[in-house]
Amino acid sequence: MAAGLGFKDFVTGEVLTAADVDGYLMQGVWVFANAAARDAAVTSPQEGNFAYLKDTNVTTYYTGSAWANLDTTGMTNPMTTTGDTIYSSSGSTPARLGIGSTGQVLTVAGGVPTWAAAGGALTIAEITSGTMPSATQLSITGLTGDYYMLQLKNLTNGTGSTDHKIRFNSSSSAIYSRFGFYQYSNILESLGADDATGLNLTVGGSWTGGGNGFIMEIKNAKNAGFTTVTLTGYFRNGGNSATPGIVYEGYFASANAITSIQVLNDNAYTYTGGTYKLIGG
């Protein structure tokens, strides 16, 4: 049996030789009852010959050294919708992964790819706001985020000298510290380390003059062990013309993440005015 010669365009009147028949016309898919019948009929197969075996319903081809089965299984396309992807499930089994939603990212869960909300993007929204409570401290609970900003405006309280405090998780343990500066009578001074009662907002004096307030930024609130706090404030200090401004960095060295924030007067004075707003995410 001659090797396949490829394609030839025969013309009218052309003489068809034995080589033409073997090289061109006989290069289709031959049909045999079984492999034994094929081998008996084709005693000198050539590379590229094809033969179909009826007993096994298999198409075979000659590689140049042996007959091999033609792989006709292929891969069944599981995709059905624009944006679908294919991944390997249960070994080499193709599986469909439908397109995700806008903003989702491809990740891995349970050893297979899946769509999920994008990580690392911080979504900031208002958590709560209102008027400062007059009889008790301000306590905001149920926090689960990693970043917060607390704004207090127009704070006033009853007469008397007191320090105003920030606490987290209602803790009065010695796990607060800060370092920064405040301006009082145009003098910059170091605030140094705080005591165990919380983060100080002022150094004595009541907030009876109005117009007092501050913005506190809390970073890494989920980071058990060390949470960073930045605070900037403006305090009239009892209406005194010597107005202090405070800027400092502090931290909350707790073994637990921050889940609540308290604002209070250290000597149990109550607030008589002011508003608060907490945003975060």
C-alpha cells in the first residue's frame, strides 16, 4: 500500500494510474470487521492511513510504526452564558463557572475557583450619630470594622475641673498611651504617657464655653494587641481666652479588637450639649 499523496485535482480525460488510485483515491477511512481483518488486508500500512473497526466502533490510524486508536472523546463544552469560564473539577472533568457580579474578584474556596467580593477595599459609611447623652457617658457598641472616625462638636459639660476621656471596650486597664502636643497660652508641651483611665482629651478644665470638639481617627481596630489612635481637637477650656489645641498619636494595647467606644468625663460630670458622629468600615 502506497503512502498518501495528499490532494489532487483530476481533469477530464486524465489517465488514472494504479499509483493514483492507491495514493489519492484509497486514502479515505477504510472499514473492516475488526483489527485482524484490517491487518490481513493492509499488510504494508503507511503513516497517515485510517481504518474503522466495526466490532469496537473505533477509528484507528497508523503512526508509522503501529496502529493507534483515534481519540474522539474530546471535551464537552460546559459553558452556556457569556462570561462563563471553564475549570477542572474532580480531576480532569471540565466544569462551568458562571460569570460573577460587577465588582467581584476571582478567588479560591474549597480548592476550586469562585467569585467573591473584592477584598482590601475599605467602604466608609456613617455608623451612628446623635446628641450627646446628658446623664451618662456616650457609649457606641457593636463595632466590627477596622477603621473609624469619631467627630464631636460643640461639647459642653457641667462646671468643675475634669479630664475628658476616650475608652475602648469600656476598659480602664493600663493599656492606653499617647504622645503629642497641646497649645495652651501659646506654649507647646509634651503630653506624655496617659494613665489607665483612658485617653485624655484635655488637661483639666470644664467645657462650659461651647465650641469645643475633636476628631479622632482609629486605625487597625481589628488588630488585637495594638490599635493606633490619632486625635486633633479644639477646646475653649471653660470659656477661657487661652484656647488649647491638641494633636497627638496614641495606642490601645489590648489583646482584643475594638468593639465599642466610650466618651466620658473622668469625674462623672455629665454633658450638657454637643453632637457626635461615627463613620467607618
